[in-house]
Amino acid sequence: MEYLKGGELYDLWKARPHRCFSEKDTYHLISQILKAINYCHMGKIIHRDLKFANIMIAKPPLYEENGKLDIESVDLKIVDFGIFGSIAGIRMENINCGSLKFMAPELLSGHTHSTPKIDIWSIGLMFHAMLIGWLPFNKSTKEDLEK
């Protein structure tokens, strides 16, 4: 097992001015996440709980002399496949779990089967948060999200 010394992507995002990355930096980060999730999906694995806290940085990011983040030094790894699902018929999830702020609408409405759409939705929310600085559905309860 690999030790990931760089911390969570959440901490890096939270430390950004206005919690925003540039378009170029967002592209670099989201591209890594998409490649990793594509690999999982090709193997018929659905993560089901993608969020900033489940994406780790391999080693501490480097910063330039002026304090600017060297985005090329950020190597991301996806972790916590504890509630994964499969589209190969190996394991179908009958439970609705995961993080509300990143949960796909079909999961909220009770459709608990695993599809790649679940992960893509979560990636889209992270993409939004990296560029805009906040999560679009930032509620603590299912009832508040449904409003």
C-alpha cells in the first residue's frame, strides 16, 4: 500500500484564495481524476463516493518562490472504495450512502444501482467547486437538497 504524504485534495482546495483554481490548474487536476475513474469504469468498478476528501495527493505539493502552487507537482490518487459498486453484476448496491453534497440525483431519489453516471456527477461538482469556489448543492440534509 502506498503512503500518500500530500494530504487530501479538500485541504488544497480549502487553502486556495477564494477556494478557486485557475482554469489551467483545474484542467490538470480534473484530468487526473477523469483518467483514474475511467480506468475504474473500464474495469466495471464504480466508486460511488467521490469527493475532495477521497482524493489524496501523493506527496506534498511544491510552491514557486513567489508562493504560487506548482500544479505539475500535484499527483492525485483516488482512495476509499468502501462503498463501491459494480456494473459487472458482481456486487450491486442496495443502499443509498455517500456524501450528500456530492450525491447524484438518482441516488437521492432512491435508485441505488451503480452506474458510471454517479461518479461523473460527483466529478462535475468538484469541477464546479474548483472554478467557482463553492459546491452548488451545499446542504446538510436530504430534505434541504430536495428543496
